[in-house]
Amino acid sequence: MKKKKADKRLMVFPNNQLFHYLRTGKFVALNADWKHLSLPLLFDYELILVTEGTLYLKYMGEEFTVESGQYLILPPSDSVREGTRKAYCAFYWLHFTVDLGAFLPRIYPGEVEAYEKAECFLLPQSAPVPRSEKIAVQMKQLQDLARNDYPNITLNAITTAIITELYGQLSSEKASDADPLGKKQIYSDIADYVRRNISRNIKISEIADTFGYSPKYLSHLFTEIRGISLKQFIMAQKIETASFYLTDSDRNISEIAAELGFSDVHNFSRAFKNVTGLSPSAYRNTYTKRMLYHF
């Protein structure tokens, strides 16, 4: 019998209400022999963000392969989610609910127009995340807030912010495809280059030579599209990656500084505090309580 592959469904969410937080955590497989257990979902949505390895999952009769840097959203149903293959992986997960009224939680692409007119926003059920480190940091912060007994309104607001951040990132990537002058595509290509080379001390002159533009033009382009210069963008990406390392790993601060191309830990700490308002140590201590699961 031929296996049923996951199709390109879209998830439907209302754009005029807070989502309701239920629970969250981070899962790390003990080894490569792990396979997801058969677990029900029933009334919850689940957002999964894979940070390491590959997750092989079957749900509602469809098979999903979710790699590092990708997400998957599962809607409520009487089905169970279960692993299809053994593999090492690590992922953040978030359970939430949302009131859709008469709307269906998943639709086919051909139904988009009607749902957009009804004040809904749509997300692919699974896709790569343009800036997965930022989503991971937000999910880690949500865990910390939950462990410190923040009120429901706060947890609901952060849950909503995570889903809408995901929507914003994907919408921004999509807008680049419709740019008639190609400026957003140039921006996207250079942003990808910066992220791929984040461990080096990247020079603007190097980027200009690689892409065949003048440094002045590229800085103007980034200011026009992002509101910050290319130099500021490079630093912002380094600090965003550092935030992820500080909250998602046990690397010491000197190692993080070296991995991100800083000449020494003092320059790294100064740059980090200028952007975040906190030293790397203070930032890490703010989010030390992990919700780590092995199952």
C-alpha cells in the first residue's frame, strides 16, 4: 500500500484575538534510537520547532519529515501523533488553543481568498523558518515565564507573539518574491550570506565584492528595507545568534564570542550589552530555568 505523504495544507488562525497558552517545553532525544511515542492531541494545537536532527512524525494519516530549522503545526483531532522512524532530534514544543468559530483549522491553497477576507491569517503547516534562532529564543523565554508563574494574560500574549512572529517572517520572505526591482531579493540573498558566515568577522567590503555592489549602495539598501545599515544588521544577527546560544546551550561566554567572530570576550560582552541592555551572563541568568523532557 502506498504511503500517504503530507500535502501542502495551510493552517488558519484568526487575526483579532489572543491565543490561549497551555504548556511548553524542550525535548532532547537521548540517542539516535529514539522514536516519537503514540500520543493524542485532541483539543490542542501543537507548534514544533526542530533545532537539531530530524523529526519523523505521522499525524492524521499524513507523514511529516521536519528537519533542523523547520517547524510543524498540528491541529486538534482525535488522531494520535506517532513516530515513523528512529532518529536523534531536539525540538521546542508549544501547546495552545484558539477559537476559530465556524472556520476549519486547515485548508487547501485554493481556499485562501475566502479565509483572508474573513480576517484570518494563514501559515503553511510545515516550512523552514527564516530566522529560527529568534523563534527558539522566544519559546525559551515563554518557558521561563511559565516556570515563574506569570499570569495567563502574559503567557497568552507571548504565545500569540510567537505564532505571529512566524507569520511575519514567512510573509517577509514571500514579499521578496514580488519585488519588481529585485531590491528585496538582494537583501534576502545578502542576509542569507551573513547568517551562513555568522562565525566569521564579516566585512562589508567582502560582501560588496561577493555580490558585485558598492558598500555604500548595500548600506543604503539595508537602511531602506530594514531601517538599519548593513553593519548594524550584521551585528544584530550576531547578537541574535548569541542569545540563542546563551539560552539553548551550555557553551561558555568565551566560546560563544569565538564562534561568532569576535576578537575577544570583552568586545563581545560590550557589543551584546549595547544591543540587549544586559551582559551575556545576566541574559543567561534571566532564562536559566529549562523545561527539558526526555520521553
